[in-house]
Amino acid sequence: MLNRLQGVFESFQSHDVRYVVIGGIAAALHGVPRATFDLDILIEASPANAKKLLDALLEAGLATAALTTAEELLAREITVFNDRVRIDVQTSTPGLTFEQAWRQRETMTYNEQQFYVASREDLIASKRAAGRPVDLDDVRLLQLDMDDDDR
């Protein structure tokens, strides 16, 4: 999945978008064996950042970004862009504020492209608050991996 997102992350960087990867891809990046077919990101919910995000998505070839405005994006908790890849943009998420996630983000690299991912602790808090069975399974596996790291 990351290879299909490389251009998206490159565009996020060039437009200075403030975001962190959350959801299934973040869990996989933290070591959970999990297949997922979309990218979930939490963004700083400001008009300037929403505009940067939409510009970055358009530059990365996600034409559905032209179908919404920064104001519309900020008025919703989740906006889905479904082109060659599916990206779920969240302006808020249970159990986690953007400010906290941004402060504790981890910078990861794939094929020389950097991107920002929620820390393991923030991801656990968010998934626990979401409370869906798949999220609680991820929490269990993320905590197991933390326990292994402590040994």
C-alpha cells in the first residue's frame, strides 16, 4: 500500500501539510500484521492547512479533491477521497487531539520518502476510544509489541 501512496506523501511534504497517519496503516507501521486498503490521516483542522491538503491531493492526482472546499472539509469529521487510492481525512478522532498527535508524531521513511505517523501510544489511545473489534484487536497487538520491547 505504501508504494501507491509515495506520491501523496511527497505532495504532502511539498505543501507543508500538517497531518499524521492513523488507523490500519499506522498500526501496520508499528508492527501489527494487518491488511488495509485505505489511508487514514488526522489533520490540523485549520483553514490554511485544509487548503494545503486539498492542493496537495490535487497535485498527487486525486481529482476528487476538486469536489470539495476547505470549508466543507472542516465542517465534517471525516471526508473520503476515493481515486486511485482511498484516503480518509479526519479533522478529529476519538481519544486523540491533533496537537497531541503532532507533538508526539514519529517520522518514518519508505523509499526515501518521509511521512508522519501517530506514536504507538497515541494510536493505542485512539483505537481504544474507537472501540470497534478490529481496533481493540490492534490495541492488544500494539501493547504486546510494547511489552516485548520492554524485555
